[in-house]
Amino acid sequence: MTTMVAIKGLTKRFGHLLAVDNIDLEVARGEVLGFLGPNGSGKSTTMKMVTGYLTPTSGTAEILGIDVREDPIRAQRRIGYLPEGAPAYGDMTPEAYLGFIADVRRLSGKARRSAVARAVELTHLDRVLYQPVDTLSKGYKRRVGLAQALLHDPDVLILDEPTDGLDPNQKFEVRTLIREMSGEKAIVISTHILEEVEAVCSRAVIISEGRVVADGTPDDLERRSRHYNAVSLSLPPAGVDAAREGLRALAAVASVERRDTAGARAELVALPADGGDILGEVSRLVRENRWEVDQIRVERGHLDEVFRTITTGGSLPASGDGHA
């Protein structure tokens, strides 16, 4: 695959504060990279350096082989950037603002009109096209910011919290748009919404204290959760104790947790010892003991658990019984 973004040894200090610490990262055409980290981890600082709006203390960032520090204008021609907060001129209408951005991008004539129309269509701005930006909702302001990032059909999209402030329907539209565009572009999304990573990202990188601490597909990260391949059972409360003891006796089960549920049913969760497939053994046990189970399902790993553990400097949970 063609490397579109190449970061090598990227570092940023603000006085004594080390905000970004020697990051190496490559993003290829066709990848949608979820860039994750807690507040203050260095996500936005990294994006600002990659887009040429902040000078690194050391290291390099290249866009299609163009060094952003040495030739920022040429690199920025290939980038669409939605910064944090999606700043825009509040007294302008979206139509005027996008026209201004088209002028900055040196688009004119038919190409200018076509670019503005396409950006408006992709982000569904037609209803508010002639209202001052200051009068728009947070969600529509975000769409205006996304429209300017898409205006010149860039090879690389760098989006800082692209669905911040959007309602569920709007989030779905933006995520669908990102998926549709991903084949021919490299897209980097900074987000704290973990469901967004699962919905649109082909790869996820987690940074903490300015350093990369995890890099893999969302499935790779989910496999690091102790709930990966866990099996949950819904059964009457009267049968919980016997079922829990039976599940604990299985060699492939590390621990058994009880979850609080509403209604007349209880839920037990059997966690595998090594992330392996335990559904067959659990199902056999249910049949042999004729437990009154009305639902049994295999769980995916919990990305929020993995994120929390990695970014707080802990290790993934050890085996042990959950609460009774």
C-alpha cells in the first residue's frame, strides 16, 4: 500500500512539558486510523504538527513524501484538516465561508463552483447555507468545518473529533461519508468516542503521555480485553449459585461474574482463561445440567476496558472471580 503519512521521531516540548514524545507512525492509502488517547495525551498537538500548524521540537512529518516542515504549503495542498472546535468566521454564511476557503485554495470558475457544491452536498448544509455561522447549532458548525476540509478533495484527511456535537443521525451520516471516502484517501480521526473506532476505523493507535502505547486493528485491541470470547447466560435467580459453581469448575474458565439486570432474570458471565473459545464447553454444561437458560451469547472484547487499562499504566486484569 502507498504510504500517505509518515511520522518519524516526532517530538514537541513546551518549556519543561514534553507533550509529544518521539512518535513513529505511518498511515497508508485506504486506512482509516483512529487516533485515541485521554485528554492531554498529545493527540491534538500531534495533528497540528502533521498539518504544519505547529513546529515540532524534533522529528519529521511527511505527506506523500513532502516534508511538512520544509514545504508546508505544498504539503497542505494535499491535506484536509478539521481542527479542534472547527473554527470559522461567525459573521459569514456557510456559502460565503466555503467560497472564501475555495479562494484560499486557489479554485476558480467551474472548479470552484463544483467544489463548493460537492462539499455542501456531502455534508448536507443546504438548509443553513445562507445563515450566519454564529447562528448555527454546534452540529451544523461542525459540518461547516468538515465541508471546508473536504472542499479540495484532498488525499489525506485529518479530522479532530469530526462527530463532536452531532446527533445520532448526523453521526451516522458522517461515519458513512468517511467509510465511502476511505478507499482512495488516508484518514486520521482523533476521537474519544470508542464506538466511532469500531464503526469506521480499520486501525487504532492509542497514545498516552505523548507516546504510542498500542497500535492495531480494533479487533486486535478487543482481544486484549478479559471479556473477549466471554459467554453470558440469562437464567432465573434461583439457579445462579449452581450455575456459577458449575462454570467455575471448567478448566477453560478463569472467572465468573454476575451482572445486575432488571426484571426476573439474572445474568452470569464466564470469562475465558486465555481468550479462547469456551462456548462449546459452556453449552454442553447447560445441556447436561438442564439449566433454565433463555439466552446465551458470546461477547466481544470491551474496547473501553482496554483503553482505560493501557492509558492508566496498568496491566490487563488478572484472573479472579467477579462479585457475587
